[in-house]
Amino acid sequence: MNKETILKTLKELRKEKKRNFSQTVDLIINLRNFNIKKESLNLVVDLPHKIKDKKICAFLNKGSDKVETITKNEFEKKDTKEIKEISEKYDFFIASAMLMPNVATTFGRFLGPVGKMPSPQLGILPNEEEKTIQGVIEKVNKSVRIRTKEPSLKISIGKEEMKDEDIAENILIVYNFIIKNLPRKKENIKSILIKFTMSKPVKIKLN
């Protein structure tokens, strides 16, 4: 798969009916000969072009001017209903490394199943300096997390108002990163499609 092929597919996709809201561009990668239980993927990919600013929450010892925060002394005050609402409200969570055991105990049962627990790959803060927090926030906003729950990956890769060149570059980065981490590389790829939120998928031709 190359950039030129992706650009042709995006051109075809843009013939779809316009909607009155900003649609997300989704990349769908269907896998084959891939055992979900034994060969699962859990990846974080840095994108060259930011899709959007994610709604981020931080678990810290003290409040921060850089991000919405839940401090350690607030943990025990949160009941089950509040924790569930918090897990749904935010796209991503970051946390001080020192607080991770407390975060796991209090929030893990809700954040874990939806893949939002802060991880060493992306989201654990070695310290609570504002510069460190800002750096992690910027990295989060330019990254996508990829987890295999079934033999089909659906990844938000862009917004329809982005340039086709930028969307294509995001797709290539993600595709190549996934290929690199699949046990049988390209042999594990069955098909690749792209779609807008409300459109039918359009298949990208593979080389």
C-alpha cells in the first residue's frame, strides 16, 4: 500500500454525501490467520498529524493548570456512579507513577475494560512538573492506541476537514506500524478500508 493509492481512495470516499457535522475518518484493517487470544496487539502509534485535542484527565497529588485533575485526596470520595461517569467523560487518562497503585484500586475496574488505564506506553508521569505534564498531553493528542479485541481493527485516523495528504500520511504510519508488529506481517492482512462516520467503507487496494 502506498500514498498514491490512499489518495485515490480518499478522493473516491469524498464523493459520499456531505453531513452537517465534522465526520471522523476511520481506518478498518481486517486480519486473517490471527489468533486474538494468543497474538493480541496493544500498541501506541505517534501520528505526524494531530486529529483533535482529546479530553484528558490526570490523577495527580495536586492540581495542575495544564489539565483537568483528580487529586489523590479525592479518590476515596468518589462513589461507583461518579467513577463510571468519569470513565465515560474523558477520552484519555494520565497519572503520576507514584499514584498508579491507588488509581488501579479505585478506578481500574472501570478504566481497564474500556482500555483507558494509564500505561507505561503512554500516560505515566515520572514527575508532576508542568513541563512533564504538557509534554505527555502533546504526545497523547498526537497518538492513537490500537488494541485487538476481534480480528478487525477500527482506528480513528483523521477528520474530514483535514487535508488528504495529512490523512494519507497518518494511515501509512499506522499501517506500517501494525505490519511491523503482526506475527506474519502482511500475510495477516485480509483487507483495508476507510470510511467517514456516516459513510459506507471504501476498500484500499493492496499491492
